[in-house]
Amino acid sequence: MNAISALSTNIERYSILIIEDNPGDFALVEEFLLDQVKDLSLLHAKTFKEAKAIMSDECAHEFNVILLDLSLPDKTGVELITDVVALSNSTPVIILTGYENFSFGVRSLSLGVADYILKDELTPQLLHKSILYSIERKKLNLDLLMHINAIEEQNKKLRDIAWIQSHVVRAPLARMMGLIDLFNNHENSDMDERTILEFIVTSAKELDKVVQDITDKVYVDDGLSKK
């Protein structure tokens, strides 16, 4: 099994939106897709307005990929790319164009496009490979984003714990240290040993609660169980 076939086994059914105003180009892309994909669901938009309506429909199913022609009757170029990417909800957008412009292709990638393919160079295998790789990159990017968010959340939690330790923990601890010193020198104090010990016990309980709160924050927030 080659690398492309191995990737394709992860997807049972392809759902693809093709934004293309040229009937001949749409028919060719559809033929290429059917040549490579057994279970395929296609939606066709001939204008940006139609594409926007499809992508904005809350009842619409998610697409695996969006194939976009760069020249539509109601919108073209950078503005078209920017608007489609904004509506794509992180769905990979692959540009299929008849105009060869290397610098524009590079710029398109910087605008969030997954791939940029010339129609004259398009083959069933090339299109299928681009779709599969774009989907896999999306998965990797989402995994990376989740990992980054988890790290940021962990860092926030560590900052919260550090603040608790530096502010909340120090109060009862400092009080206990003062009381212990007072206990050791109670002859010079107006309080008897029993009273001082009661205050020490009270501060110890307060400190224990703070420590318990920190433990709960670590375990409960992470969904872990304490042993």
C-alpha cells in the first residue's frame, strides 16, 4: 500500500465543495475525483454568493476540502481567497487556476490556502494527493493548536498556583512562625502556652486548607483523581 492509499483509508466518505463557474472545468474536476474516490459527495457553487450561502448554512455538513477557482463572476483574486478562507471554518482550501503566477501562488499560501494547482497540470492523481495532504495537514495543525492551548492553560494554572503560594500560603505560615517564636519565649508574653498553641493549631489548619485548595486545583482542573 502506498502513502496516498494509506492516508485515504482514514476517510470513509469525501464531502467536497467546488467553487467554479466554468462548466467544462467543473466536469473535468468531477471526473478526476470520481476516478480516485469511491464514495463522494459534491456541492457546486458557480459564484462567491452561492458559495457563501452554502458555507454560511448552519445546517450544512462539514466539507473535507474546498476547491476554488480564482476567477468568479462576482469576485476574484486576493479578495476572493480572503473571503473564502474566512468562511471555510478551517476547511482546507485548494486553488485551481488557469493562470500561472508563481509569486501570486506563494502569496495565496500566506493567505491560508492549503495548495495552489494549475489546471493545465491537473491530473486525477495530483488532485487526489493534494486533497489528502491538505486534510492531513489540517489534522496536524489542529492537534498542534490543541497542544499549544493545553500548554497555555497549564502555564496559567502554574501562575495561579505561584500567586497562591506567594500570597495566600505565606500569611498563615508567617503567623505560625511568629507564634512558634512567641511560644519559645512565652515568659515575655501576656499569653499562656495553651492560648499560643490554639493559635498555632488554627494557623496550621488554615495552611492545610490552602494546600488542599492547591491540590484540588491541580487534580480537579485536569480531570484527575486523587489517590
